[in-house]
Amino acid sequence: MGIGSGKGKTILFGEHFVVYGLPALAAGISSETVAKVTRKQTAGWVLKDKRPAVPGYKKEKSGEQNVSIQNILKYCNIDTKELGFQIELGGDLVCASGIGASAASSVAIARALNDEYSLGFDDEQINQAAYEGEKGYHGTPSGIDNTASTYGGLVWFTRDLDGGPPKFETLKLRKPVHLVIASTGITASTKEVVGDVRKKRDENSAWFEKLSSEYKQLVHDGRDALLHDDLQRVGDLMNRNHELLQEMTVSCTELDDLVEIARRNGALGAKMTGTGRGGNMIALAPDKLTMKKIAQALERAKAAGVWTTTFGL
């Protein structure tokens, strides 16, 4: 039996700005998906998906997941026409939009296949196999999710506006950082929200340039603060990043309410993460005890889902 794992992810800084070539900073979180591959004496492959998930997520993604697995098999050059295998997925990463569930499963499956079939892949090849898997879900993924899932720590990501491959830099912190993730339960169209931002940018380029200029300094400051364990500074920058996203009209009342509740209950900083107008928010906690307090407050506020985790290692 082959075993492999892949981390979930969250965007710390960079939503929407990354579309225009500015850096984003993502984190591979400690919550992960684990895959087990067991060979069988019949052709083809079967999947037993035992991952925890928000209602409807796995059913909605099942078709994309099948394409993803086929893509990974093709990259790994594994033929199941005569002898196949069973994949069992588990782990503590809750399958939900915005936390890299598809990338985590792709990395976990690639690692489990590498283990079972003795492929000899290093992390770079695992990351590439997972990127092929991500294509099954997203068509043309950026690559940031599978990179965060493969390497953990922090991923500094910059998109190439000329159409070339994106640039990645992986970073590690000296100690884990506590994080709370909460869901509004609202699903927004990434394409629609990104299109709305582009329209506002085209209508008022000076306004967008002002926001972008501030964000560019903010994300570099955030990177430096994380690498120097200055969590109070990171929290302040998260708060300001949320305000910039509010100005871009990609937040919403439900996100803003959860952000405010987290701050009132001890978060050093809190912001929306991902597409916005629904989806998730994240809250930075100074310690494990405060992390639990924030999570309980968000649960009392009837967030659709609340998860605690760490990132940075």
C-alpha cells in the first residue's frame, strides 16, 4: 500500500491584485488530505472518498475529480488496463471552497502513487503531477494551490502577464502560526467577481493604481513581518488588506461581520480570503487559546463552517 499527503492552503495576501501581476502570499496549512493506494487484481481504479466535507461538495466535484485522477495517472505513466488499484482519501482537511481541497487531494494521490509504484519522484515532480491533476478541476490553474500543498510553508507567487509560467518562491517560518478559517456558506462566481473588478479598474485607472501601489508595499511588508515573527504587524496588514478589498467591492456584509467578530475576540488581524462576496475569511491568532476563543465566537455567530489550523512549516 502506498501512502501520501497534501496540505490545504489559504491566501494570506493578494486576492485580485495577483491578477494584475502583483505578488501574492499563500500558506500551506497543517490540515491535510491523506491518500492510500492499494493494488487490486482487476483493471481500472476505484475511489473511496472518506474526507470530511461541507454538504454537497464531493458530489459537485466528482466529475472534475475523475478527470483530475486520469491526468495524474497520465503524468505518472501508470496503465490500469489490466491491473488497477483503489484510492482511499481521508485526513483532517475539510473539503470546502477556498482552502485548496482539490490541490491537497491531487498532491496526496500523486505521493501515494509514487510510494506504491516506486516512481522515484522528488517534490518538484510531485508538484507537477498535482498541477496536471488541478487542470481537471480548474482548466488552467495558476499553480499556487498545488505548490502550497506540496511544499507547505509560505509561497510567494507572481503571475507572468506575458503568458509565461508564474514565478514561485517557497519560504519557511521558524514556528507555526495559529489561524482560524470561517465560511459564510455563500458561493460566488470567481469569473464574475474578477470581471467586475476589471470593469472598475478600466473605468477609473487612477483609483486602481493607488490601491495597487499601497498593496504592493503591504504584501512585501507582510512577507518581512512573517519571516521576523512580528505577528502584530502581520495582523495590522491583514486588516488593511481587507479594507483595500472592501474598496474593490469584493467583500460583503457576511464576510465583514465575521471579520469584525474575530477581531473583537482577540484576532491580531482578520480578512476575507479568496474570491470574496462570500466564501471564507481568515483570522490570525496570537496563540492556541485565543484561536479556540475566536473559533467559538464565530461558531456562535452561525458561520457555515469554522476550522482551526496552523501554517508556516
